[in-house]
Amino acid sequence: MKDYIEERAIQIANYIVENNATVRQTAKEFGISKSTVHKDVTDRLSQINPSLAAEARKVLDVNKSERHIRGGLATREKYLHQHNM
């Protein structure tokens, strides 16, 4: 694996852990795709730094378990704003 990919995977994981960031937020911050973020955290990072990979995985698992709630809140906000206009 190339050095810059290893460095990016570590930076991504640190960002996720420090900011409780979602995959989408992380991808936007680093200017890469969501699938690259996911691959870096799940596959590549587990080979480089397993403990950091586990921490990032915990954050992503929490985000995944809450995503249906976030989606419902976003839809609610959307329709509340449409009604007020």
C-alpha cells in the first residue's frame, strides 16, 4: 500500500473519532467519495492500526444505527419549512 493512502486512512479515522463524523461528512471534508472513506476505515486501516480502526468503527456503527432517525428529522424539517413559506 502506498504511503499517502496509509496517511489518508489514519487522518480519516482520526477525523471521524474526534468529530463523531459520518461517512458523508468525512468524504466532503477530505474531497473523496463515501466508498473510499468506507474502504479506508474498514479494510485498509485494520491492517495499519487495528485499535484506531476499532474506534472509528464504533463511531460509524452508532451513526448507522441512528441514520433512520436523522432521515426522519430531515424530512420533518423539510416539510415544516415548506409549510411556513
